[in-house]
Amino acid sequence: MRLHDVVATLEDLPEAHLAKGQVGTIVDELDAEHVLVEFADVDGVAYAIEPVSCHKLMQLHHRAALAA
């Protein structure tokens, strides 16, 4: 995963008050296994900025990811 990728949580993260499926944007790469993710509402207002393990995230795609 890279800077500015849009991601979703794969599980609840209760310590961060985040539920499975919440969508955020990677804003920093902390190390090989952790990124800093900003979670914002539909108006763009951030409600959480949390370090998250890449294993707990799924990258989201806005275009076809596989060739037909």
C-alpha cells in the first residue's frame, strides 16, 4: 500500500473507535507494515487519524483492477 491509497478496515479497531469497513486514505507510510490512515466523513471532515497495520486494511479501487 502506498501514500494516498484509499483503504477500508478489515476488522473492528475498537481502540481507535473504528468499525470494520470504514474508509480512509493513507497519509503516511510509517514502516514496512504500518501506515497512517485519515478517516473522514462524506464532507471531508476528519474524525480519526490512526496508525494501522497493512494486514488490517484492504485497498479500494475506483476502476477495473483486472483485465477482462
